[in-house]
Amino acid sequence: MKTDVAPPLGNVGLARLSALLPLQGQNVTIMEKRPSLSTVDLRMRVERVGGSADALYQVIVSASRGARAL
């Protein structure tokens, strides 16, 4: 059974995340992040033609980290 749950954050991930949090007394604007339509469309197309959803997920993760295709 496949789930779309992200792996737990390690110490480095927690440090990066905490650096993004506001300081006490600092004003912030709440933003909502949604998957882009193109990513959703791409996932649907991959599933429709019988492609690997896991491979697509790895490509999306790599792209979000700034990795470039060879």
C-alpha cells in the first residue's frame, strides 16, 4: 500500500524549518500552498498511461530540491 506521507525530518531538516519560523513578536502573513495544476495534470497523465507513480514522485522531489536533469 502506497501512502503520500513525507519521511520524518532529521536534525538538518528541523534546523532549516526552524529558520523559516517567525521570531516572537514578528508580524507574519499566512500563505496557503497548493499543488500546482501542472503537477496534478502530469500525475494523472502518468497514471493514465500506466507509468510509474513512484518514479514521477522522485522526479518531482528532485526538481523541488533544485536538481537538474542530466
